[in-house]
Amino acid sequence: MFEMVELITSSTLHIRNNVRADGRTLNQLRPLTCSRNLLNRAHGSARWSQGDTTVLAAVFGPKAGTKKGENPEKASIEVIWKPKTGQIGRREKEYEMILRQTLQSICLLTVHPNTTTSIIVQVIGDDGALLSCAINASCVALVDAGIPLKHLAVSICCGLTVGGHVILDPTVLEEQKLKAVLHLVFPNPPLSIHHKTQSLLKDEPIEHGIITSVMRGVMSVPDYEHCLDRGRIACTKISEFVRRNLQSSAREGLAKAT
Amino acid sequence: MRELHVSLNQTQKVRLQAAFQHLSDIGSQASSGLLVSVSDTIPVNNEDGILKGHGTSEHDGQVVATLCGVVERVNKLVYVRALRARYKPEVGDIIVGRVIEIAPKRWKLEINFSQDAVLMLQSMNLPDGIQRRRTVVDELNMRTIFEENDVICAEVRGFQHDGSLHLQARSQKYGKLERGQLLRVPAYLVKRRKQHFHDLEQYGVDLILGCNGFIWVGEHVVPADNEMVEDQESTLKDKEQSYTPLEIRQNICRIANSVRLISALGFAISVDAIIDTAEASKSSNIDIKDMLGAEFYVQTAEREVQKRISLLKKKRG
């Protein structure tokens, strides 16, 4: 009898009073850090970490020539995913494909026709929400390399627990017990420079549009929409963070070099 | 270039932070331009008549930035200049490069670009100086002019159809560079100026600031006139026997270290800045090897702050 009771309790996430196992609330994200220009041979590089999940992205390009099957009137993007341990298998190929299609939609492909831009993603630590972390890191690395983009892509990972709660940015332990895990990528809204203060009003509609949605598990449609809303709000916070980061480093560089 | 690994103690870190803070304050006062990030809208007065340049695109009738950088306006052209951009070659740039490969009738040089640059045999003066058609014998003797791993100074003549550069080295000031150091700095720190060849007479040193971020510091070489073939043999023997004097070698190292220091701090590289740093190190009796140490690093940053403050005061009146 005792063993059976133990099995049941360990397979559900301990959420009491809307506080998760590591002390966060349902909607709270782990601490984000982002650093750019780490590698001196790559044209652009960025390191993004959410808690213990850390990903290093490097961008090389644009290089001359496209692959054989590609359209030579557009630039092509190539993604190489390197896992922390183990051989490259099907899961890495899946991540590469998702990343490639996401980044293809944010890059301006007609600026450098007949070129290839390579993005290499190296997983340094994996503690949940790995794909989101990688997409954020690659986007910042593309900005660092000076590749023209339509808008920034900001990614968030949400999950639906067995009890019906929606949690953001799950850890590996939480991910294993979730009913469904959803990775969302939103474009960050174009910001007018003069109207900076006004656009942060809560009543204003946030930019619509979604770039990528990848789900593993089973979820009902109202739950999915719930996740979308939560994810969008969280992504505005992340995109503010990215923007502040870019502005401050740009200001510093401008002050020194002129 | 690898970042300088300077280990600063606590007071030095504080001083360095204060210096950089001063610089950004001065920078914001000088109001050089509008900083934009990706997908920020750029304020334009009249929509018609504005040419949208590099780094911009149109979105919903508004001009939107596609790069992170500074907005520059030239008459009706609006474009975004990226701050830490890769080297973008233009016709007429002075370039310092290293020979990687010898191909039929051309040399392939490594410059700081996505592809190797090409220096054709026709774009190079022959050793005997006569203007004639290059024959098969010349092609076989290419190695006597430049070999692999030689450092060469040349000028960009144009672009080839696949985007790689076409160089020319027809003047006397271009050609093989010897007796000196090649330094690699980030290309955006070297701005395009009227003069890239500098002869520092008080040090006896030649300084070439390549636009691609390769900087040559070497012993001063008198640009020789076209010599006859017989004279060349004797001068070769002279070259082997004469060594660069110790003082000139020390000056070369001092200037090279000041270039490394300025690029590590992230300041724009100009002849005045290099000479100032070298003079300052000489006057404070700092050893050449201590120039890359923590103390001089912080002192150089502070000195730059002082210079900018005085420049701002002069501008104001």
C-alpha cells in the first residue's frame, strides 16, 4: 500500500498555492542572461541562458554560394546543432529543421542573394526549455553578426500540467511530468522611437503574429489559446530585455569608437 | 585579434568603469546619432523623396531598421550603419594581406573578408621595372616576387563576378613588406582616411593602417626606384648582412603594443592616438613588456577621457 501511494505522488508536479517546486510562481521565468561577441573568429556569437539551460550560438556568413537544391535568388540559412553529449541523431536533426525554418522567416533573404549563412548551436547545459533558449540565442547571434533581420524572434516554452495549470519555462524535472510541452516563437513588435512610453500601455493590443509553434503531448484548444496568451505576454518582457541589452552595448561601443 | 587578458585588481576595475562611464556621458552629450535596434521605426519627415539605404526596409509605410546601429542621413539618403560590422571593401581601399596560395598567373591573399583576394600577375610590377607582356617565364618565376606567407600591401581595384576582390600593386609604395610586425585588429576600428601610409620619423618606423583591419608596423624603407637587375643582386647580399638596429626594433615593438592596447580598449585607431600612447609610455618610463599590463591599460583609458573632455571644451568655446 505504501509503495503505491508513493508512486502516485511522485508522478504529479507538486504545485501548492501556485508555487512550483523550485519556488517560482506559475508565470515566473528563470533568470535570463545574455552575452554577445564571445567568439573572435565567428562573425557573430551569443550565449543565452535561462537558469541552468545555456546555449552558445555562432554565426558565420554570408558566405558565397548556396547548396544545390536551393533557390539562388535568395540567401539560404544552414543550422548545425551540436548536443552536449552523444552522437547527432534524429532529435538534433529535428531541432535543426525547426530552427532553420524559424530563422528563415525572420531574415531578409533578398539582401544577399546566392549566399549561405551558417548558424552553429552548441548546447552547454540542458535544464528544460532547450529549443526556446536556442532560438533566442541564435536570434541575438544574428543581430551580433550584422545580418539584416525583419524583426527579432523571441521564444518561450510553456507546459500544461496534469492538473490543468499552465506553467512557463519548465525545468527538466517539470518537463517530464507535463501533459504537453509547447514552444512558441513570437516576433517582437516594431517599436517607434518617439512613442516608447506610450506603447507599454496595457490596454494597447500587442503585436499579433506567431512565427513557430511546436508541441509535444496532448492539449485541448482552449488550453492552447490560454498558453498562447500567457506566452505572448511573457515574450514582450523577454523582448524588452533583449532590446535593453542591445541598446546598452551599442551605446557603449559608439561612445568608445568615435 | 584575441582579446587582451588583463587581470585588474579592484581599484583598477573601479577606475576603468568610471572612465567608460565618463566616455558614454561625453558621447551622449556629443549626440552623434540615433541608435536603433532591429525593427525600430526611423523618424522621417516626408515619406516621399527619402531614399532608403542599407539596413532599412519598408513596413506599413514606415521606414524600419533591419540592423542594430546608428542612423546616418546624407541629404535624402537614410541608412543604418552597423557599429561592429565586418570589413566591407570599397574600390581604392589600401589593404594589407598575406599570400596563401600561388595560382596560375595570380596570387591569392588572405584579407579579413569572406573570400580570398586575388592579385593578378599583370597588376604587379616586375622586378626589372620594364613594362612588357608577362611571358611564361615570368609565370614560372612568380615565386621570386612573392612566396607563400609573405605580407603584401595593395590597393583594391575592383570586384570580381563572384564577389571576391581584385587587387593591384603597381605603385612603389605597394608590394612586399619586410622587417616588421603584422597586427590584426577588428576592421571597424580603422576608419577610412586620406592617408593610410604613415612614416613616423622620430621612431624610424613605417606604419600602414590597412582598411581591412591588418596593420603593419615595420622598419622604415626608402621607396627604391626601379633598379637594374645587376644592382639587385648586390642589394640582396646587403640586406642579408644588415640587421635592423636594436633601437628601431624596440620602437617597432612599442608602437605595435600601443596599437594592441588601443584596439583592446575598443577605441578607434588613428596615428595620433598611437603616437600619443607610445609617447606616454616612453615618458612614464614603462617597459615595452609592461605596456600590455593592467596599470597602463587603465591609465590609457583615463587619458582618453581627458582628451575628449578637453576636445569638448574647445568645441564649446
